[in-house]
Amino acid sequence: MEHSVFKFSKDIALPSLCFSKERCYKYATVACMKGCYTNKLYSAFDTKHAMSDIDVRNTQWFLKSSPIDFRKEFQKLPLFMRFQKRFRYATRGETITKEKDLNKVIEIAKLNPDVQFMLPTRAWRKGRTKRQFDALLATLTGKAVINKYRHYMGSKNTDPMKEHSGIGRLASKLVEASKLKNLKILCSIDESTSEKEVDSLTKLGLSTMYFGDDSKTEGRFLCPKTHNKGEDITCVNCVGGCFSDVQIHVHLKKH
Ligand code: SF4
């Protein structure tokens, strides 16, 4: 059996692809800096840089590979790792730093309609992308904020559907990508995410994944893996969580 670039994460019982930590920096929040899971792993187990080297290697592979390469790698996995046909992006690091990364994720999902993909990301936030998101929300909800962001839209037209195609491409694409049946984009949020931002993401039809305050569970789906430890439910057999085909707001309990 040829070795696959994908890692089988025993914890979630799914094949996954890790990315280098540096790709998170542009989106990192204060909460990320304080409780970064990857930082903890690296400081505990990565004394010889084997883990971080693999993350860098996998990132380079993703950047160079085609959707067909992805399919081939997936097929290399032993059957017990892929029988559920579920795959998780970014157990470490960040998948999307540029629009072309998202393009590739979309192409991979389209070429592998029999595989369900889960993609947690913070690419919705920070800088221009965040402003584009606000602009997108404005166009979809038709609010007065449209005027504030008109310069990003490049158009005087205020018709929501027309504006939708004329603004920030990454923001629009995240929303569009989330409509693919086999690609679940989960916008990572935490205690530093404002209610307004959560509201914006929700109105755009995007799903979220919250990690932070364990008491803030209202309206969120309690991740069985982290909330009901010992019940043998994890990402491979979870029902109604990140792989569900409806908008979902997942709450992860702190480990
Ligand atoms: S909600 Fe389900 S799929 Fe999502 S992280 Fe938890 S166990 Fe995995």
C-alpha cells in the first residue's frame, strides 16, 4: 500500500489534511493566541520538528496538487479509513489564505461528489475579507450600510442580487461554496467574535463552529465528541453535526 499524504486522525476517526501554522496568523484572534491547540501540540510533541515539517510538506502538496491528485491520495487510504467517505480539512493550520485555495477546495468537492468534506476556517474574518463580508451582508439584507461599502462593490446598483456578483470574490465564494452539498464550511468563532459578526454569518447562511466559553451553548449543536466523551461518537459516526446538510452552529467543549 502506497503511503498517502493524508493523516488518519484517530481522535476523530477520519482522514485529514493538516496545514502549516503560519497560515493561521492573518486570521488569529486573541483567544487563538492564548489557547492555540496546535501550539500546545507543538510544544508537547514537536521537539524534533517532525510534526511541523509534515504540516509544511502537506501545505506544499496541497498548493501544488490538482483535484485529481486529491482523489488519488484518497483512494490510497486503507478502506477502514475511508469507508464513511468523510474528510476533514485543517485539523491543524488554515486551509484558505487566498481565493485560489478556496477554488481548489471547491474543485476537489465537485470532483469527489461521493466524499463529504468538513472545512473549519477563519478566512471569513480580518482585513479586506471581513469588509467584503459586511458588504455582502449589506447586499443580501438591503440595509443602509450598503452606502458605506459602495467603493468595494464598484457599482451604484443597490439591487441585492446584482450587487452580490460585483463585490469581494472570496467572501462571495465562501457563501457560494457552502451551498455545495458535500462541502461543509464551518466559520470558526470564539469569545472574541461579536454578536454582530455571528449574526452576519448566520444571515449569510453560513455554519459556525464555536470554541471558548462552555456555558454559551444556546442555539448551538453540542458536539458529541467533546460534550459526551466516552459515548464512542466522533466525527466518523456523528449525526446532525458538522456533516449535516443544513446550516448548523456547533459548540465544541474545551478539552
Ligand atoms: S459535531 Fe460531530 S462532526 Fe463536528 S466535531 Fe463534533 S463529533 Fe465531529
